[in-house]
Amino acid sequence: MADAFSSSSETVIQRVVDVTVKTNTPPEKLEELYQIKKICDFISQHQFQKVALQFPDELLVDSVAIAVEIERHSNAKPFILGDTSYGSCCVDEVAAEHVGADCIVHYGRTCLSPSKRLPLMYVFERRPLDVDKCASTFRELYPDSQSHIIILYDVNYVHAMNDLVTLLSPEYPNLVASELVVEGEQCYSHGRIRQHDDTCQSEQDNRQVICQFGRQFSLKSGSSITDYSMFYVGQEGAALRNFMMTWNRCSFCSFDPITMTGRTESVSINRALMKRYYAIERAKDANVVGILVGTLGVADYLTIIQQLKETIHRAGKKSYMFAMGKLNVPKLANFLEIDIFVLIACPENSLLDSSEFYKPVVTPFEMEVACNKNREWSEEYVTDFRRLLPGGQSHVPLADQQEEGDETDMSLITGALRSHNLLSMEPAVSSYGSSVVLRNQTLTVANTNSAASFLAERSWRGLEQKLGETPVVKAVEGRRGIAIAYEEEGTS
């Protein structure tokens, strides 16, 4: 095998990389897969003039053909949204507003997070499912017909769920099938998804109705969700991971429609929770927190930002806000002054694996566990930040500042003592410089170096305007070619 590092620059540039790309859907199947007629009826009914069509990367190959058909059968002008600002599972309302769209049509799988700016229609990809094979696998995984089981599924398989439940219901009387629901009166999907109502998490006809992550199901009277097992139809990914972290006391089995195999999910969820708890300890040790805005479309994202700022400040930490689109290691590596990042995103995208990042990335729930003395680490794990807001089912008010005091505890990572309330005291004027102040009346010294002072010490601080310092010159033609061989340089 050739060593990749021994290849010449020209060889690397000319190398061909094989990439698996979805082939174009035949024109006669576009209607069946993408519901073009229903979309045109939706557009005509509401007299929309500009329509934003949002596609995930794997469906972009059909985007032009779909846009042409929609423009041909309606009076609207379609705009294709390809590279979304954040996760493709969320509705990209910001990109749609940039083109002045009247509505959005979202294709493919989605997290069903609520968005409220523009009228929205979901079109799920109709992925094939062998219902008979799925049912037989279900029977193998659950030989006891009296088992209490809840069926969850990827949204792209919702078209086959009625057939699956019809096969299994006569044999399993305690089977519960979840259904898709969505918040907001401006969401449309023509029967496959229904509007959210006020019965979620309430007692209705002696049955507890649970509504979370766009799924709704009811439990028998007197039972709790821990009495049920979960059967998931779909591939391993963010949706299944989110379900398992949230309902971590339930056993999970899954069926992969691609490989047509089922399995019992391992108990590694406990290991995952311990990793998240380690990140919480890192958050407790942190002095400077970076708030990463990972969504501009999920409802109430501004409210959770303000709540996080207050929570972090009350814990004696500094916070800075970043909006940088899709995250990667090089982007976050530019901010070495940040001790830890907290990501505000939809439930599926918030559980970011930060093992490759230089600094940990935690969820709003984990940051609250680290900073809010009234919230304790328990069996409950919250991935939906909207549940943390006032009125949410997992909201915990901050402790009264007068009762907080200036308590200390020991870090489980470094073994050092740490204080929770450094910023609640009025800073005293210190002769030691601006970075050292008196923390309290006992004359304990606290170092409060900010990220701003860290930035001031850098030799390079990013792009600087230097208004009035740079001379104005005429534009000239630059070099042509690539960096290793510009055209005017010739060959040596």
C-alpha cells in the first residue's frame, strides 16, 4: 500500500475519490416520492408566490426536477435551499427569509422541532420497509405477548406504521403505537402528522398522554413510561440516541430497515450518561463559557440564551456568545480562552460528541446542573431546552441570591476547591491590577481574568478594519491557477 504522505502534490490534486451518490429518481416516481401535487395544492390554496424548498444533502440530486415540476403546476417561484445553516433536520427559516419566501417545504427526515415564523409543510422521504420482516423480528425480540411496548420510528417510515401495527396488535394487546404531532398552526402535512393539542402529559380518559420530540402516545392508567419497552424502526443515529438518553430507564430494541436486522440495544447508555456527567464536572470547573447558537429556527431559542446567561453569571462565570453555523474542530479551536462551550440546538443536534474538540461541548441542561444549585443530577436527562424554560415540565428556578452565599466545594477532576459565587460580590479596587480583585470581606483574592484580556494579549486578533489607515488603491487582476503552480510562474 502506498504511503499517502509520499505522494506528490500533483498526484494528490488529480486523485479521484469515489463517493456514493443517490441516483436521480425517474420522472414517473417523483410524484409518489415527493407528493408534488399536494405541494402545489398547498401553494395554490394559500396563494404563495415564493416557496423555499429545503433538501438534505442526500436528496439534492432530485431538487432541480422537483422545483421545475412545482413551477410548472403552480404560479409560485421555487427556491432551493441546499446547504442549511445548521442541522438539516431543522427548518431553516433564516435562509428562507433571505430569499423573501412566503412558506417552506421541508423534505426528508426531521426532528419536528417547533418553528413559528413561516408556514411550513413537511414531506417525508418514503423509505422502503419490509413490514413482514419487521413484524417477525419484533416477535423474536418480544416472545412474551403480554409485554408493554411502545413503537417509535424514524419519520421516513411513517407511511408503513399502520400496516405494522395491524399485523402486531392482535397478538400484543399492550402494544402502543406513537403518532407524529407538531406544534404551530402554520404546519401542514396532509394527514401523516397532526396538530399538537393541550392533552400532552395530562390525564385524559384515565390514560397518561406523553408528547415529546414530535411523538405522542398514551399509557395505561396507573402505569409509567418505565413500565414499557421501546421498539424503534429506523437506522442508528441521532433520533435513536436522543430517545435512549431521554428515556434511559426503558429497555430499547431496534429494527434497521436497510440491513433488515433487529437487535437489543446495549446498556452502553449508562456509559454515555457517565461521559455526560464528566462534562458537567468540567463545566463546574470552567470560568469562561462560550454559548454556541446552534439554531435560529427552533422556537424560544432567544429565551434559553437569556436564561443561560443569567444562570452562568449567577454561578460566578463569564459567558460569550458565538453564532458560527455548523460546528467543527478548527472553528472552536480558535477560542482557546473559552473553558467550555454550551450548545443551543434541537434535541437531536444538542448531543454533540465533543471527544475530538479541544474543549467540551455540553447541553443547556448539563450547564444548568453545573451552575444551578437547585438542580441536581438525577435519572432525568433533558435534551429539549424548551422544557427548561419557565412553564416547562423540567424548569427549576434559580436559588435566591441572598440564600446562595459564597459556598465552596471540591472539583472531582482537579481536586481543587472552587467557589460558586465569585461575581455576586461588588469588586473592590485593587492595587494589584485590574485582573486581581478582593472577592469578599475576608480578603480572599480572586483572579477574574476575562476572555477580553486574553484576547488583548494575542499577537493576532483576527480581521481588523483599521479605518483611515489603509490607502485606497485601484483593483488589479490577481494571480490565476492554484497555490502550488500559478499560471504566470511557469514550470521549473
